[in-house]
Amino acid sequence: MHALPSLRRSSLLLLALVLLGVPGQARAQATGGSNFAWYFISGCEREAYGAIANYDTARAQVDQALRDMYGRGQRRLRIPIYHGRGLNTGTVMDSTGGDLSPRHRGNLQGLLAAARSIGFAEIMVGFFPIGPNAPTQWTGWNEDLYQENWNLIVNLRPIIAASGIHYRMDLLNEGTPTPTQSVLLQYTRRLWSNYTSVFGKNDTLGFSIIGSEPGRISQIPQVYGGNLPYLFSLHFYENASQHFVNAHNQMNQLGLSQGWIIGEALYNDGTSASQLRSAINATGRTVFYLAQWPVRLPATCASPSAGLGVNVAPPVDYNVYLGYGF
């Protein structure tokens, strides 16, 4: 393709940005996409349709979902790994002994290969320990389960790294603790120390953060000490603009100027897209990309244990966020 003359090229770029309503200096740096954990949902029943757990038996459906997502403009994925000791739900996979079964390891490898083949540019792999493995539920330290969770990361990382697709690791979904979660603080400190001592920190963003909770942001220095991640992942849902600006200001006060990934947001939601774009423009905070969570309002499948839950699968549409420069 022939290069455009510089003046014409610049004029066309400016016109495109004006049409999008997005100042160039405030744009997200890369096209985002979705959290992809389920390839189907029946009513509110998602559990039987985990993309990793069933990849060998539902490959055609999972691959078609990925192709549809890519075809609608998505270029990045966040892939949750749900695991727990003795659990096999169709989404949650047994991690007894610190590894997945050979079947589930092969499924993860196959899913990542498909994402790369289809053309996705990047993935974030998030660890979602469930049941006894969830340190958010521990009332005291559990060394046995800590070792299981740590060894799962160690054993799966080679599969992820060998996939040939650029990746980052979220070592514990929404794992940044509140000031009262002393066990979770102990867990994240130790896991961060273990991971960075063995693997460094080039391929991890540490622990994702519920962006609407200032108490969690206040704990960032306690979690990481002087060994901070190169970027952070924050999750924003309702009142996204207010929470984004508040989190930005609080991080600035802590001297944290790193760029962000928005790791979760409402599904293809115009209000969220508009509010987040406005907040990025107002603050100048670098946002590398956005990954939507498969829930739209009203959150018809919400539950006390699952928060907003899930009511969209697969999460194909992304046009609203694309229209706001994400």
C-alpha cells in the first residue's frame, strides 16, 4: 500500500478522531475486547459452558465465538482460569496438587492456539481461585492451599508463555485487599515476592483492583513495597467516570503514574463507554485497552456470591466501545 502524503495523512487522522469524538492524546493505546470464560449461557446457567473446561468437546462452538468476536472488531481477551480443590463444574477446574488435569491443560493450550490463529493480539490470563482456594475467604493462613495456588501458576505459565501470543498475568482476580483483609494482604505480598523472584515482573500486572473502592487502592504500597508492577488493571462498573477520576487522583497522591488496563466493565455499554472516555480525557491517564465483562444491565443473573454475574455469552458485540476509541 502506498504511503499517504504527510499532510493528507494527518488531516485524515484528525478527521477520524473528530468523528469519534476522541482527542488523539487521550485515546486508549490499543483495541480491546472481552473477558471470555463462557461460550454459551442458558437462562442464567453458565457453569456448564466454560470455554477452557469444555474446549475439547465444544471446540467448534468456542472457536466460532472467538471468530465472531474478532469479526466484530475485538483484538484482546481476558481469559479467566477458575479453579478449586476437588471442583469440576464445567467452569471451575480441579487444581488439587497445584495443577490442572492433562485434559484441562490441553484445553487451555488449544484455546490459546485458537486465539492466536484467529488473530488476537494479546491476552490477559486471570487466576480465579474458587471455594477453599479463594484467599478472600480464609479466616487464617492456609499454607497448603497457598502452595496449591502458587504451583498452579508455576505449572500453567509455560503453556501460556509457549502460546506465541503476547500475554500478561493477573495473579489473583480483584486480589488487591482492603485495609481489613490482613490474610489477603499476606497472600498477595508473598505471591508477588515468589512470582517476581522466580519470573520477574515483565509479564504480570500483579493483582487487579476493584476501582470503586479507595481502601483497596490505598493498600497498593503495602502489597508491592518498592517493587511495583509496570501497569495496573482496574475494574469499573456503574458510575464509572466518578470512580475512574477518584482512582486516578488517589494513585497520583501515592505517586503511582503507571498506565492502566480496564480489566472489567459493563458489556458494550454506552453509558460506561462515554463516562470512561470522559474520565480519560479529563485526567490524561494512559489506558492501554478495555476488556468488557459479559454482563449488561439490568443484571438479571446477579447473585450475592457472584456480584453482577453473567448474562451474555459469548460476548460478541463491542461496537459501542469501539465507537469511543476503545
